[in-house]
Amino acid sequence: MRNTSNTSQGSIGRICRTAVLCIFMALPGYTQVQYNGYKPVADLPAFRKAFAIESAKVQTISSDFTQEKELTALTEKITSYGKFWFKRSNRVRIDYTKPFVYRMVMNGDKMLVRDEQKENRINVRSNKLFQQVNRIMIDCIQGTILESKDFTTRVFENDKSYLLEMTPVGKGLRDFFQTIVLTVEKKDYSVRSIEMNEPAGDKTVIAFTNKILNAAVADDVFAL
């Protein structure tokens, strides 16, 4: 297995997209897209307050996920499966298990990326884009993501969930995402799904199942 501290632009893009999954699971574009069944949130200040309070309560998360990726160049969706873990503070891991094996671990300022052929170890502070991703993670954990200058956000709701449409402001994230749309359960403020829309028209939708909040997760899960 080969170790390297350098990643290509394509690898950085893949890592950043995977990191966004890790970031937004730790939560409990300005476009004019309309969302069927949703309406603008009735009391935005109350939502912001509850969002921050419930985010602060989350110490650990374990979850299965299913990912469907739609590429403009293909007619069929690409479906993948995996497992996600989060532990406060700044520790996340995502394992893709089918149809390919891929792992990413973020632990403080360090990151490990491993597939079936190679392994990369990255110092987050060495890359401006990774620093931005890390800052967004902290905002999510602290429940202050709605105040983040990295996104403009619109919030909608129906009887069972909230929908957050987040549009990146800075060029770094805009290169990878047009919008990120989160569906958040009203019952516990955990994420039901994430939709990541890319500038070229590709779309990735990740749905989470078997979520377990605040159960014991060993530190070894996040070993680099």
C-alpha cells in the first residue's frame, strides 16, 4: 500500500464531496427551486434556536446509508452502500462497502483516505479548501451553520421534516456544489437525506437508515 501526502484535483473533489457527507450528518444555493409538499418555515428564529440546541445534544452518530448518483453522461443511477460514524468533537468516518470499498476518516486536523489500491494521509491545515470544510464541520457541531458565511440558506417545512437549501458562497465550494439540500427530521433534528447538486448537472442523493444517536462509539473507530 502506497502512502502519499499529495492528491490530484479529481481526488480532492471526491474527498470534499465525501467530507460534506460527514459534515452534514453531524447536524441533528440561492435558487428559486420549489419543493413539493414544503412551505417556508413559519417561525425561522424559533427553528434556528431549536436547531442549535438539538445539534449541541448530539455526541455520537452511527448510521447506514444508501447513495444514488445520477450522472448526465449515464442513463442509469449508480447505487452504493455504506456506514457512517461521528463522535464529538471533530471525529468522523465514512465507509463505502458496496459495490466498492472506500474509507475516509477525519480526526481533528488529520485526514485519512483509503481505497483498495492506495492510502492518502492529509494535514487539513495544508489545504485551504480542506480548512474551509473543517470550519463548516465545526459550525455544524456547534449548531451555528445557519449563521455561516459559507452559504446562503432557505428553510422550508412540512408536518414531519425541515428542508434546508444551502447554496455555497465561496468559489472553492461552488466549484463542486451548486446547492446542498438537507432533509431534517422534526422529531429529533437528525438528517434523513442529503442531496448534492453539482454545477455540471450531476446529482448525488444519500438516504440514512438505522440511525443511532448518542450510543457509545469507540475512539479506535477514528484511528488514522
